[in-house]
Amino acid sequence: MAKVTHEFDLYGKHYALSSGELAKQATGECLVSCGESTVNVTVVVSKERKNYDFFPLTVDFIEKMYAVGRIPGGYLKREARPSEKATLTARMIDRPIRPSFPDGFRNEVQIVAMPLVADQVNSVDPISIMGASVALSVGGVPFEGPLAGVRIGRNPETGEFLVNPTYEERDASDLDLELAGSATFISMLEAGAKEISEEDMLAAMAFGQEAIAAFCEEEKAFIAKYEEANGPIAKREYVLDVPVPEVHDRVFAHYAEMEAALKDADKLSRIGKVEALKDSIRAEFTDEERAQWEREIPVELKGLEKHAMRKMVVETGERVDGRSADQIRPLMVKPDYLPRVHGSGLFQRGQTQVLSVATLGMLNEWQRLDTIEPVDGKRYIHHYNFPPFCTGETGRMGSPKRREIGHGNLAERALLPVIPSEDEFPYTIRVVSEVMESNGSSSMASTCGSTLALMDAGVPLKRPVSGVAMGLIQEEGKTVVLTDIQGLEDFLGDMDFKVCGTTKGITAMQMDNKATGLTPQILRQALMQAHEGRMFILNAMLEQIPAPRESTKENAPQIISLQIPTDKIRDVIGSGGKVIRGIQDDTGATIDIQEDGTVFIAGTNGAGDEAAERIKAIVKVPEVGEEYNGRVVGIQPFGAFVELLPGKDGLLHVSRVAKGRVEKVEDVLNIGDEVKVKVLEVDEKGKVSLDRLDKPEAPARSSKPREHEGERRERAGRRPGDRGGSASRQPRRHHEG
């Protein structure tokens, strides 16, 4: 096998495809690069067919920290479980690849995408899809290729669309659209946007389709080079599960019964009726027939259910729960659902119910990310949980599955454009969406529930966000776009198209499409119908909570922001953190100090205010003319040291402690005495001279007043390191660092 490389330039960036040198024992392999970012993609197809009634495809995206010249964080210093970003990328590769395989393909397929170099300029996500497509092609695997993926950005100033923008270009873009599919249709879409219009999104999708077609042509050019060097690629023979006419006819003879069983708005009741019908159909086959057609019978039963549901929609316009195509299920909206938490909201649409809970924290509680992307972390975090009880099932509870990570990311992207900046709202924000019931569109319910929770928490969102899931049925030459699809319509339909946004525009989208006939007209209808649906839902939400609360709740931390001189940071922290710990322990507040001198203080019940006053006192510099009620903390022959503020002393010269001459300071003042003083002078070194207000008469044994000229001479004689200028100090409580 000869190594073959094909290099090309598209949309201002340089790409390369290569195969024949690495991983030669895999079914197929491709090394793909954009700039210096390089991914090795391998495909392995099992030799034997699996006894499944589904296509067993696994896609893994394995981040390697050496790709960015870093050692993994953590104790083991080895890549372990994939990051959320790796999981999302694996899903992005999977979604266009899965529907491209022929029906009845039952051999196990594993695709492994492994980034070898991440140049911190060009993303590895979209090129991984192209690498998987080429690896499948050179491996002779039957699939509807070539396929490609692109990321589309937009220059908000010029309106120019960008293909596979750099990270810098993405930061400046108001659109982050990921598309994948063939030269003629889109099969996968993910998008985050800063409230852009439906028309602009349609234009971006059309541009993305053109870009995908251009990359598919380059894949064809590579395959031609590969076959020229290595001979024609042999198409491997795989046995497909094909319908058995006798099984099909016997199962589909029960069409009318299946149609009747499907007409039930209650999910569990409908499932029960459908399963009972399937059991009765199975019973019509003999034991020998069931053993002979153990794969074919379940496939035909599923096909009967699918055909009955779809035909009902296109022929009568009626869905299984009795709704029309554009009708939304009954809504229930309850903000402020839970006591004591910082914010909560219960959102229910039909039999899908999500409870979202918001928690506010300090900025230093942001999530740090250890990935190959040039991203440190995030301060707005959304987590989505889909426990088995929400569908009436038992199952494993534990770490989130890929679906949960994907749905959580969609809801996070939907809200991110309306989250206030750190300057406006200096909190880290976490929202957890708990799916309590599920019958489709739970990710959109979590988006709506999260909006309720954030508004209830007093987060000043720029605008509230709602979302709705759209479906598509193409059957017998007819097309119907469905609003607010339920689980059955997602599972047996042709499209799952989720759209989120505000009154101003779209903030996030996600689409999985099985229909090759998804025209621009159908996409336009879906987006416009989605706009009507999400506005209907948003109005229902605003009836219950018209705007974010004016302030955070009592149990939420109140965050105060201060700015202190950078040279005072160590005074606030203290030796070994003693001062800052003392303030936190005494007040119960949490303090976070930034390198630029910004101080964030969080506390409840006035704890933050108390901590703020103590910090202000530490960094305060006394000014001439200010008056203080101070405490005597040290006495020397030439005067008394008076603590004005924590860690701030001034010298009250012996000549100023009383009216008349004072022989000994102790004749008038003692350690611990409270004394009212005024600042006379602050010299260039910060040393403070004081005058006593309301001076008492000097003791009788004292004679004429001393001359003031000696004061500065005595101050100049102090040792350089003495605090406040004293040559010797009495023990005192510790406030300074």
C-alpha cells in the first residue's frame, strides 16, 4: 500500500488528506490536517454480523494533551475519561455518519478520531468528519459518501461568512454554526448565535451546504489519487438484514390495529397498547418461525409502528396525541418552585417535565477546562440530568451519558448570549436541569426551565430564551413539518430540529436529519414555524415571571466588588494568608482577590459588608485633617503610637498629649487608652504625625511646654523596620500581614 497525500486550499485555509502510512491494520485510515492541526482517524468494521436490530456504531474522539504540548492535569498524568468537549466532538462525527450506512447493516463499526497536533489556531472538529469519511472510503465500507463537516462563522461588521474560522475569528463572530452532510443535503447541524434572524441563519446554512460540497469534491480527488497509486478500492461484502416478504406481509396485515393502538395521548398507555399488539403478532408465529426470523420479526414490528404513525400524519394531519401539525402541548410554568435555593423553575410541556435550579457563586468557582482547545474555562455552566425514572424505567445512575452532555451543551449555548458580563453581574452561575418526566423535547424544556430559574435568581438576562423542537414526516410523497415533537415522532420521524432564541433572534440550534429531501423551502418553513412556537411558549413563561427579579434572593451570596492598590494586596492577604483567613472566619464571608487589585466579597446577612469595611480599613491611607478615635498601642519617651486603623499607626508626640509640659507620656496616657486625634502630617514615607484633640491639662509637676522642634528629630531616630516608626513596641493583637 503506497502512501497518498492530497493537499488543497479552500476558503483561505490549507488542508491535507493522507493515507497509507499509519494504522495499516485498520479497515481504513486517514490523516487529515488544517494548518498544523492534525487528526488521525481510523475505522474498523467487525468481520462478523451482530445479532442486533440496530446499527452498532461507536465513535470515539480521544484528546491527547501532547497535541498542545501539555501534560494532563490530575494525579495520574494520563488521559482518562473524555472531556465534555471530546464527547461533543464524538457526537458530531457520529450524527452524519450513522444515517449514511445502508439499512440492515449489522456489523460493528468503530471510528476513532485522535488529534495528534492542535495548533491553537485551527479547530480539529470539522476536519475529523472529513477524515472519517475518507477512512470509510479507502476501507471499502459501504456508506453514502463522501461526507464532510464545516464550521461557519460570520464577521459581524461586514456580514461575510467564514468557513472553518480560526479561534480568534470565532471569538469575534456572532455565529458559530457546525454543519455536516453530503454534497446535496445536510444531515447534522449545531449552532450557537448572538440572536441572529431566521433569514440570516438560512443564508448561513445555504452557504455551509456549498462549502460541504466543495470539500466533498476534494475527497473525490483524493480517492482518485489513492486508486491511481494502489488500484481500485475493493468494496467489501457485508451481509445486510433484508426484509423477508412473508414476515412483512404477515406483520403489516395488522396495520389498522396498530393505527388504533397509537391513538392515545398518554405515553405509557400508548406504549402498553403497542407492546401488547406486538406480542399478539409475535404469538401468531410458531416457535420455529420465531427462531428462524429472530431478527426480521422485531424489525418488521418496528416498521409497522413507524409506517402507521407517519401515514396517519400525512393522510389525516392528526398526530398520535390528537394535535395538529403546528399545535403545542399543554404548558405548565412555575418559577420560584423551591424554597431556599438561589433560583428555580418548573417547566412542563405535555408529558415532558423539567425542574431547573440555579446556583450563584464567586467568580473563582468558575469551571476550569483541561482540553486541547485554547479555552481556560467558563463561568456559566449548565448541567442536564436524564435519570431512568423520567421514562418509567430502571437503569444505572452515575456519570452523565453522551446524550446528557449533548443536551446540556445545547441548553447552555442557548442561554449564553443573554448571560450578563462579569462587570454587570460578578457571579459564577450554574444551572442544573433535572428531567422529571420525558416524552420528547426535554432539552428544550430544560432551556425554558433554565430561563425561569435564572430570572427567579435575579440574574439580569438581556432577554428571556425559549425553545421548541421541530419534526418532519416525509411519507408517500407528502411532507409535514411538526411543531413540538414528542418522543415517538422523534424516534420514528425524519428530523429532530431544535431551535432556541429570544424575541430578537436565534441563540442556538441543533438538527439531526434522516431525510435526503430536506430542501431550503422545508428548512424555511421549519424555522418560521419554530419562531411561532417559541414565541407562544415565551409568552406563557412571561405571564408567570415578566422580568428577572430586581435583586438576588436572601439565601444567595451578595457579592461586593472593591478595587484596592496592587501594593496593598499582600497587606490584605497577610503572612501565610492569616489576615484574609481571619476576616473570612470572623465574618463568614468569602473573599477573592484578583491580581489587578479587584476584590470580590460574597456573603449573606451583611457578612459581605462587614468584610468589605475591614478590607477598606486595611488599605486606607490616613489623610491630613482627618480625625480618628484611636487606641494607644505603644509608648516611647518621645510620644505615643496611636492605632488609627487596623495596621495603621500615627505618632502623637509628647508635646501634643496635653496642655503644658509633660515629663513622661505615661503621666497622661497608658496602653489601651482611647484618644481622639487629628492627622497633622503624612510624610513621603507614609509616617503619620498626630495632634490630640480635647487635650487635658498637664500634670502639676510638669513645667513649661517643650519645643516642637525635637519631635521630628526623635522620629528620624527610629529604626528603619519599626512599624509606625517606633523603636520598641508593646505586644498587641495582630491585624497586619
